[in-house]
Amino acid sequence: MKDHKTEFFQLTPEEAHAFGRDMAKASKAIYDAFAPDKINYAAFGDTYPHLHFHLVPKYKDGKSWGSPFELPLDSARELPAEELKGLIGQIKAKL
């Protein structure tokens, strides 16, 4: 996409299809890497308007289960640098 879009409805049908395909691919990679109970999908942009989605893995025993995810995200799950690097590699390999 070369044009800046702020709303999903501004996409052409082809762009919307590609955006949805990419979101599905990214959410599957996140699911495979983190094995969450659910992935939450959210679109914000009130103060920094551009089209994007947040893909947030959630766990039944985690912060804000049963409601929209809260920011800041749960920092109690910070990972060592090497483990984080491995997860990033795993996700990139599936994209």
C-alpha cells in the first residue's frame, strides 16, 4: 500500500483482502509462537491515525482475561533476550 489510509473502509477491495490475509498470517505465527488461549484484535489510532491492528495473545490466567486487553501490557512476562530473539525468529519464519 503506497497511500496512507486511516480507516479500513478506505482500502480498495484488493488492499482489504491483502490486509486481512496478512493479519491472518501474522496472528497464526503469534499463536504458534506463544500458544495463547485467545488472540485479541484491536484497532486504535485516535491520537496517531493510521490503519493498523494490535494482535495480542491472551491467557486465561493472565491480565484482563475476559475483557479487552489493557495497556500497558503485563510486564511480568518479560523474557530474557535470547528467548525473545528465538520467538522473533520463529514468528518471522512464518511470515
